[in-house]
Amino acid sequence: MQVVSAVGEAFNNIVLHGYANRRVQAREQIGSVDLRIQTRRGHIRIELRDWGSGFDPTTVPPPAFDTLPESGLGLFIMQSFMEMAYRPGRPNLLTLSKRYVERSSAVRKSEGAT
Amino acid sequence: MRFEIKAATGVTHLAIEGELDAVSVSELRPDLEKLVKGRPTVVEVDLSSLRMVDSSGIGALVSLYKRVRAQGGSVVIKGLRDQPLAIFRLLRLDRVMLGADTRSPPPAHKQSKSRH
């Protein structure tokens, strides 16, 4: 659930902000996103590459929750649910990663404890 | 995403099902606009069949909440669970916008033991 939420926000950010200024003349010119998913035991790493406008995540202020913000929440959701790294460039590279406890090993540990 | 708005005496019911995200929210916004312009007294939002919400969907719900309240009305959000509830809690919206049934649980207290 957290991974799906974080990746969804990352993808939306690219489409809504990274490619916001693209002229939509033909479908091919809207912009592309390269998505790579790597998994190994207890770890998932997702890379999103795009060729739109980049940004500096360190300059984005955290949401002011007291004011019930209606925007600027996507980056906070991403960073709350996964480790995030960002490298602007051609392409921009957004990396989301997360460690998790595999169900089978958790069950084994639980069974071993009893 | 599917939604339904029903205006009854004193209460306007809004039910949203499925996934409310950056794409589907554009279908909902015009109707939310009409809803707010009707200056409702109470808006009851049923999210029990909402499976997923993203920051854009949250933005639309927060906007509805703030605008109805600014007109002197109230918004009651009910039925949140799973991913949408986790997002509400993460963004600390549960403290302000949710009914008592879905707020974050209070700090743990000693449970009274029942004796039989």
C-alpha cells in the first residue's frame, strides 16, 4: 500500500509538473517515463526517469498541516512511505526504496518463537 | 471512480467509490463545485467504498471541507479504511476532518479486566 501510494505520487508529479509545459502536439511529444523495479530479499527499489523539468526537493517546504493544505502533499507522502533520492538532469532520476519484512520469513520467525 | 450526490432535507450525501486520484478527480470537481454553490448545511461524505486516494483526491476533499465550513456548514466524513485512512492519518487530517469512528486511537490506557 505504501509503495503503491509513493510511486503513484511520483508518477503524478512527473506528469503534472515535470511535463506541465510541454506542448501537446502529438502523443509522442507528451513525454515519457521510464520505470524500473528491482526487488531482492526484503528490499524494493524503484527508479523513475523522465525528461521533463526537474526540481530541487530540498526547497519544497513541508505541508503546513494546521492550514489544511490542498496541494503540496505528494512529496510528503513519497518521503513518508519510502526512502527517496532525486537527481535532476537528462534524464531526471527519482529513486524510491524500501525495506520490508517478507511474509514467509516473518511467519518462520513467528513459528520459531513459539 | 464512481460517485453519487443526493440532496435530502438538511443533509447532502456524497458517496465516492473506487480510486480518487489525479485523473479521476477531474470528473468529480465540477459536481463538488455545484455542491458547494448550493450552500449545503451538512455534507455527509461516505468513503467506505473508496479503495485508494492520492494527494490530488485529498486536495479535492480538503477543498470541499474548507469551503463548506467557510459558508457556515459542516462536513462529516465517514467510513474511511485501509489506504485512504492511512493517508488521512499521515496528513493529520483525521484530527480535524473525521468522525469519531475513524480518528487515530488515543494513547493506550490500562484496560480494565473483566471478571467472570
